[in-house]
Amino acid sequence: MAIVKKREGLVVSDKMAKTRCVEVTRQFRHPLYEKVMRRRKRYMAHDEGNESHTGDLVEMHETRPLSRNKRWKIVRIINKGA
């Protein structure tokens, strides 16, 4: 059984056709100073039906390369944005 990477993130751009820009935020504790830090990363994700829009919380899985920047596919919309 293959291990599939999963991420949850917020759609920050829906201006492209069948592509969404999804921002994933992670929290971790600094190894030396113990401060809780936040880091953001943006992923290009494939959305076949153009169903997600800006502000939606989505789940995405890693997939084969679909274009120069796209390696993720939106699987489901967890929460619709405002």
C-alpha cells in the first residue's frame, strides 16, 4: 500500500482554470528557544471541477506532476468560506 501525503489548507487564489493556490500553515516549537512558531507554504493544487473558491478549507493529496508547479490534487472541501 502506497503512503499518500495529505495536507489541509486555505484556498487563497482561484483565478486560474482548474488550479487553486492553497496555503498550508504549520505550527512547531523552536528547538532552542521553545517559542511556538508558524510557517506558511503555498501549493498549487488541481481542482478538476472548479468547485473550490477563495476562503475554502480543503484537503489535498500528493499526486504525480500535473504541470510545472502542480503536484497536489484537491480531494474534498472541508468547509466553505464566506
